[in-house]
Amino acid sequence: MDRKMANRKLIRLSQLKSKLATENLEETDWVTFGVIIKKVTPQSTNNGRTFSIWRLNDLRDLGQCVSLFLFGNVHKEHWKTDQGMV
């Protein structure tokens, strides 16, 4: 993990909104981690493409969640991922 995180900044999901408002993260190599706390049943767009929505949390502040939308190959590869996974 130390090797993977070298020269990267960890931003907790519960801090993401405030960091996006105060820092220019486009110029920073940053990572975040989240736990899938809720999965919505896969849905279809108007043109028939299927997608998933996950609610992610860092378990530090349960009031701060991020919704992640999975489309295309990402949806196909990961839609079966279980709730509770990191």
C-alpha cells in the first residue's frame, strides 16, 4: 500500500466536498476509499443502456455520502459487487 500511495494524497470521502470547494484537485494525484453502503437496482436510460448507482461512505461520517454512477463496461464488470465491499 505504501508503494501504491507514494506521491498521492489521501482524501476521505467525508472531506471530498469541502476539498473540491477549496483546492484545485485537478492538479493533484489523489485517491479516496469508500464502502458501498447502498446499491440501487440497475436501471436503464432512455436509449436502453443499463447503469448502476452506488452510495459510498468512508464510515467516518455517515451523513456524508457520494453517489457513484456506473455505465458501460464498468457497470458490466462491477454491477454484482456486494454491498459492504470497499
